[in-house]
Amino acid sequence: MSLPNFPQTNPALTREASLNEIIAAIAAEELSLSHILNTEGEKLQYVLGTLPGLEGAASFRPDSPAVAHNRAVFQTPPERMAAAKPPAPAE
């Protein structure tokens, strides 16, 4: 994995401009997280049959690709957390 490559700014950023860049980056991250949550909510609406424009409830089959995908998404965070776990201190 390589280190990030930040472009040179000319003229150099001021303190105010730096803070604006940080706030913009945080806002972009929050927006992406809200999109993920919205997608998960729409998946639930689809399964429950409450998604606007959908007639009746979706047929729920445990072997459907949507259910398999949802299981994979649900299992991803613990696996990633285990992989990112810091090593135990040496005794």
C-alpha cells in the first residue's frame, strides 16, 4: 500500500483554507455514509414491499441473491475489524 500523494498548492494554503478543506472532506465522508444507510433502508423496503412504485411485497427466498448479498454485507465489518486489530503487546 502506498502513501497518499498530495498535490502542491500554489500559493500555500492558509489556516482558514486548510480548515475549509478538512471540513469539506468530513462532509463528503458523511454524505457517502448517508448514501450507504439509505441504500440499506431501500433494501429493507424492497423486502417488506413498502418501496414506492413496487406492487405487493417482494418474494422473500432465503436462497435469493439479495439475501446472500445482505449476509455478505453484514459479515464484512467484523472481518475487517478483526483484520485491523492491533497486535497484542509483547510481554
